[in-house]
Amino acid sequence: MLLFFTPYLVARPQSPSQLFLTPQPSTPWDGCEFEKFKPSWSDGQIVEIVAMIALFGFLNRWNDTLATPLEDEALALGEKYLAPHGWDAGRHLRSV
């Protein structure tokens, strides 16, 4: 697999740590490091980044709540690459 990193991507600031907290702080913008994004991304791009974080956070919670079974390919990849690092499918295994 070829990974393509431009100087633009390598030099980007770290993502704001406050966005990943659960539950969110009562004033979610307090302490967020959005200013670190400004040299590399426009306001519109920052909104898209935050939207993607929110979307995947929602999907993770949805799938975890419903114990959505993993597809065979996703399960095989998880067992191959993630299981050596402590991952297991848990309640997302398909029942037979």
C-alpha cells in the first residue's frame, strides 16, 4: 500500500483533543485548539473535519448500541491487523 503524504499534510497541526471527549464539555469550544488548524485549512475545511469526527462518532455509537454484526471481510481484516493489538469483535460477531 502506497501512502501519499504531501508537505501540507505532514505539517498539519494535531487535531483538537477536546473534540474526542465523551461526554462533550458543556461549552465545547472552550479549550479547543481550532487556531492550530487555521494556517493549514480554511474555515470550511475545518467544518468538514469536525463533521466527519461527529459522523463517525455517531456511527460508532449506533453500531455499538445495536451490536451490528461485522461483515466477513471487515471481521477478517480486524482479526488480521487489529487482534494482535488487543482488538476483538465482541458482540459484533455474526450469530450462526
